[in-house]
Amino acid sequence: MKKRNYKKIAKSVIDLEIKALKKLKDSINNSFNEAVESLANCQSKVILCGVGKSGLIAAKISATLSSVGTPSFSLSANDCSHGDLGSISKKDILILISYSGSTEELKNIIKYANRNKITLIGIMSKKNSILYKASDIKLLIPEVTEAGLGIVPTSSTINQLSIGDALAVAVLNKKNINKKDFKKFHPSGNLGAQLRTVEELMITGKKIPFVNESLNMKKALQIISNKKLGTLIVQNNKKITTGIITDGQIRRVNAMSNNLQDLSVKKVMTKNPISINLDTLAEKALSIMNAKKITSLCVHKDKNKKKTIGILHIHNILHSNIR
């Protein structure tokens, strides 16, 4: 039996979906702007609903909206006809997704939304459909060629998903959601780790190995040993950070001098150590450490770079699974 080349099938499916996405891109118009403004100004919830594969896409879009700070959930179209319409309030925004726009199960929901003057955003591909005619905001997506017998929902669902992602990201921008805000919705997992800030990981208070620049190295060596960080942060009498000393520096100076312990900290330290803001992402801090080939960073708040309030060690980052 001749072995089929399934790679050709895969590429054919992807080609069809790429064509569908190009058509979708060209179809974006002012209705999209209207939908974004409406979603960003919603004072209640955004509710999504679809039937079959469109229902699964609705659930994913809903999850994405919630993850970027727009409270949202999805409803089963079938359950809506058996009591779940009560979940939709007049202040909500309802997004209905249907490729044909005439899916039977959505008709009761459309009537309910129109009767109660609930803002209805429709995502459909046919102008002569009930959903198109009933929607307050009409997101008309192009008709496309499906892969697999020409009827399996593939190109159409890719377009539905993409218009939903585009809405979520546009609303995120409209609401000025930044990475710090995004972190609040993703406290755990890989995303949570990637979005951890220096402030969450830094060493603070009495654990910071501060020494005065006039101190002799004999006492400084005792402090670096007790603090167990391999680093000393050097300050002047005004508590301004003036330098840093690391284990590596101590070894290098000791190799060149016979009187290390008699030297002052000021003569051993590296001046003007690198300091980062406490709001910096830990991932960026690790990148700085790698680029500079260092293992510790001073931490400051706002623009006070000479006022060290914390120290970030590479071990703090690596222990948090940030790579």
C-alpha cells in the first residue's frame, strides 16, 4: 500500500488558514474600534457564547479577556435556553460567535439581548443572518475555505480565535494594562515566574551586607563571612552607596598584596556599582548579570540610585526558576 505524505496535508491546511487570516486582516474596519471602546468601557462583565466549535473559541476568548483585566465568562448556548440567561445583566456586554450567524441555538439569546437592551457584539460571516441584523456592533469576518472535505471548522475557527485575541490585546492597550498589572492576574506558573520583579526577590533590611568605606578589611572579611552572600555593599558616612566588594575581588587583591586585612574597604571596592530599580523584572536583572558577568546587583527605588534598599543575588533569581 502506498504510503501517504501527511506533511503535504499539514502544509495544505496551514496554507488555507494563512489565506483566511490574510482575508481577516483586510476586513478589519471601524466596527473593530467600536467594539474595543465598548469592551474597555464595560462596567460589568463581558459574556461570550457560541455553539459547537464556536463555543470552544468563545471560552478561550473569554479566558484571555479575563487574563488582561476584563472580567469575562462564557456560557453554553444550550444552557441559556434552560435558565442561564439569568446570568446576563443589562450592564453586561454580550459577544455571540457564529460563522453562519443563523445558528438556531443562539436565537433565544439574541431575542433576550435585544429585548433587554443588552449591548450585543456579533462575530459572523454572513450579512443576511439574524445575528448580523440584531447586533449593535457587527464584526463581519470573511467567508473562508475550510480544510478537511471543505466543511471541517478550521479556517473559520482560526479567524474567530484571531479576532478575539485582537480584541483582547486592543482592550489591554486601551486600558493601559502593563506587565505589573498583568502579573496580578498570573501569580503562578511560568508566566508568574517571568513577571516577578526585583522587589519580590531582593534581600532587604539587616540581611544587606552594608559596610562603611573607612572600615578595615579585617572586619569586612568577618562581615562577608557572616552574611554568606559573597558580597559587601559599601557606604559613606551619609549612607550613600559608593562601592561593592565581592569574593572574587578579595581573592584578586589578596593575591597581589600581603596586607589585605590592613587595607581600608575603600581601597579594595569597585566604585559605582550597578544598581537597578526595584520594579525591574527579575528576568531583565538576570540578563544584566549575565552581560556584565556579575552575581549581585544593588537595588534602589525611583531615581535614588545611590540609596541602596536591597541587594539581588543571582541565586535569588535561579531559585525562582527564572532563566
